Amino acid sequence: MAGEWQKARLGDLAEINPEARGKDWSFPHMRYIDISAVGEGSMLEPPQWLIASEAPSRARRIVRAGDTVLSTVRPNRRSMFFALKPKDDWIVSTGFAVLRPRRDKIEPRYLYACVFDKNFTDYLVSREKGAAYPAVLPEDIADAPILLPPLEEQRAIAGILGSLDDKIEANRRMNETLEAMAQAIFKSWFVDGELEGAKTAWKNGKIESIASIGRDALNPGRFPEEQFDHYSIPAFDEGRLPSLEKGEAIKSNKLIVPPNSILLSKLNPRIPRIWFPCVGKSRRSICSTEFLVVLPRQGVPREWIYGLLSSAEFLEKFATFVTGTSGSHQRVRPESLLAMSEHIPPQSMMERFAAVSEPIYARVARNLMEVQVLAATRDALLPELLSGRLEIK
């Protein structure tokens, strides 16, 4: 089969940025996607609803079903997604390239698989220009070489890889729903006070009365061959899964992540990052020093602390404690978190919430672990399928 494959230029297989929003835009609004909302192979946030006349000038590129949307800025970050079922009013930033396949030559999801392949990323990185703000031009993307099998085989390969991507996306969407359910319960009981007896039983107290901050650290470089579960800001943004890395690849000191902890980013807290780590027994877990390792005190359920730290009311207040002059350098000190005042319910109410929410969070954890397996399977299959080394009958 691989003998029938041909090398082709991407620009001959797909249109690049074929449509742009102009004066004839037929909607008074748009659903806008900026680069910050896209991670490695997925959208991290839903599109923003904007009034068309108030949208930024970079909100120009129109997206259609079957398009591959690829960030041209810092291509090493692999910010991209496949537009499976976009709405007619979807617009992406000019920081993206929209690749529209010529369907008589290339299957849409096969094109996406080629772009998602790390060899394609390496090619883009080799063509990027600019030191502070590295980016690639549309003509660089157009010149990219693509190994092209017959359409029937393209569809078979796309079917295999697409089914894995679809399951990964389904798990992510389910987790969003599950987390929203748990947060709705927390808000109803502990913010709106709808739990029977809640308002009369609460007392005011500081966070330090219910949690402490873990400060134990290690230098992974001292254990070069040991594999760590590494919780980092990029890993959170790309899907809330720790990266599996050897100590020799981790360059700076890291905090130790105990099994009963919660991770709360102190960096630029107006972008909330709260992690409920699933710490295993087979490997040590570590995290970036940009996280606060929050440890519930004895008798305080971790689920309740996580519900509090994830609540919109807490996060709004937490963000007011930042120090620093710019977004990329703003942080909250550990002492500021511990000194925050909150309404603290009795332990029995916390435990009642934990009993209700624990199955929800356990399902979220199972879904994340399944995503990890699916992504590893996809990443192992991808180069074999795209090279023709793994033959599809």
C-alpha cells in the first residue's frame, strides 16, 4: 500500500484562509475564538459571543465544517483543532491559519492528522521567524510536504484516528458537565445557603483554619532516570493531565504533590487553574512552583475544599490579592490565601457535600485517565499510519 503513496505540497491539497469576514457578514454578532482559547488538539474554552461591530480587528477568519485551524504563532505549542461541527457564525483570530481541504484530493480528517503529526510541527518550527514572537507565514504552511495515500486509505486512517479524537473530546465534554454539576451543588448549598440549616450553622474563619500549604520540594535532576507525574501550567491548559517526564528533563526545583492535595495556581489568578490531582502509587508526583499545594486539615474533606477553591465567588476575591505590575508576573502569595476569610460550615455539612460530590469527581478522574490512554494510543499510531508502515486493510 505504501508504494502507492505520493508526496504532495499542502498548498496543492488545501486552501489557506479561504474566507474572511467583511462588510457582507450576515450576522450582527459572532462566536469568536482567540489563540488563548485553543490548546494542543482541542478548544480549551467555548467561543466568545461578541457583537460584530465591537469585535477586535483580528477577528476575521471564517471557519467551516472540516477545516483544520492552526495557530501560526509559536508553532511549538501545537495550538490547533479540527472543526467538526462549527456554527455558521464562528470566527477565528488572524493568528490562526484556516486550512480548507480540497476534498477530491485529501480527506479532511486526514489533513488534520498530518498537521497534528509532530513531524509537521518540527517543520513549522524550522520555518518560524522572529525571536520574541516567533511565527510562520501562510506560504510556509503551503510549502509543507504531505505524504498522500489514495483517498480510500486516507478515509480508513482518518476513521481510526478520528474515533480516538472523538472519544477524547467526548470525555472532556462530559467532565465539563460533571464539574458544573458539582459546582452547582456547592453554590446552592454553601453560597446561596439552600442547604437546610446552613445559614445558621456557618461561622467566619480564615482559610488557614481548614487548610495548610505544602512546601516540600525536590530537584528532579538528582533522579535523572526516575519518571515523575509533572503537573505544570501548560499541562493544565492542554487538558489537565500531568506530563510523564524523566527527572533529567525537568530543569528546576518542583513541589511535591501529596495524595490528598489540591493545586491552585498563584500565577495570574484571573485565569483560574484549580487541579484535583489523581496521585498514583507507582510514581512520585511533582508540580510547578507556580502552584500552591493546598492540603486540607484533618477532618476537612478534600472535595469541599476543591468546591470552595473552584467557586466563582472565591476566585473573584482571590484575584484581588495579586502582587506585581503585569499579567504575566502577577501572583498571589501563600500567606494571602491562608489569611482569606470565608464562611466555614460545620464538618457534618462538608462531609455531606463530599458524599454527594465524590462519585462525580471520581468519574472525572476516570475520564481523565482514559483520555491519557487514548491520547497515548493515538500518538503511537499516528506516525505509523501516516508513514504507511502500518498497513490498513
